[in-house]
Amino acid sequence: MGDSTLWVAALTAGTAVLASWVTSRGTARAARIQADAAAATVQADGLRAARRAAYVDVIEQAQRMGDLYWKVTDAHGTEDPDERLAALRELRVRLRGEYAVLRQRVWVADLEGPPEVASAADRLRRSTSDHYRALGAMIAGEEGAGQRFDDCYAPFWESVVHFVGVARTALHATRV
């Protein structure tokens, strides 16, 4: 009987060691999976935050340019020709500066991606060109330039709305 007790004890000890080893491997694997999932979540959250900040910057800059477009329309209605010309020239300089900021922010949105957002941001940037040319024509005193300028607002705003929609879709796609 002593012999079989020794065998049972050895078998039990071996089983315990094997079970412990299997459990430790499973625990290590589960910990690794959990760590990988946490890292992926942190990475996705970081990507989403960076994209959101870039997209908000583009939208805010487009809004600033839109506000200046309204000021151009108001200045164009000024009765005094010298005052009107001075105001339009000053607004053109301000728009040039705001465009430089928009261009930089569009590049950041392009960097953050995805390609659909980059394309929509570039479309928004390009939509400002007609305003700028029409403003130059207003300053030069060309007939109908004020109306051409006003007609540029709807396509500009449509490009802003399109950008917002594409950016929203991209942000929702980055959620984990």
C-alpha cells in the first residue's frame, strides 16, 4: 500500500505542476491580449483626437473666411468710393492671411487623413479662389464683380458642409 500511495502522490504532484503551468500560460496569454486591446484602444483614441483637432481647425478657419466674405459684401455696399476701395483692399490683405492659415490647416487634415477627408479639405481650399479673384475684380472696378463675389458664397459654403459630413464619417469610423 505504501507503494501505491507514493505513485498517487507523484501523479498528483505532476498533475498539479502541469495544471499550474497551463494556467500560467493561459493567464499570460490573456494578459497579453488585454494589453494589446488596451494599446489598440489608446492608439485609436489618439488617432481620433488628432483627426478631430485637425478637422475642427479647418472648419473654424473656413468660418473665419466666411465671416470676412460677409464683410466684403458689406464693404462693397459703402457709398463713398474711396472708403469702399480702402475697405476692400484691407479685406483682401486679411483674406490672404486667412487663406495661408487655411492652407496650412488643410495640409494637417491631409496628413491626418483619411483620403476622403483630405480631398474634401482640398476642395474647400480651392473653393476660396473664385472669391479672391472676384474681390480683385471688385477692387479693379469691373462691372458685375460684386455679384460674382456674392455668387461664390454658395459653392464655398457647400464645400464646408461637405467637408463637415466627410469628417464626421471619418471620425465615427475611428471609434473602437
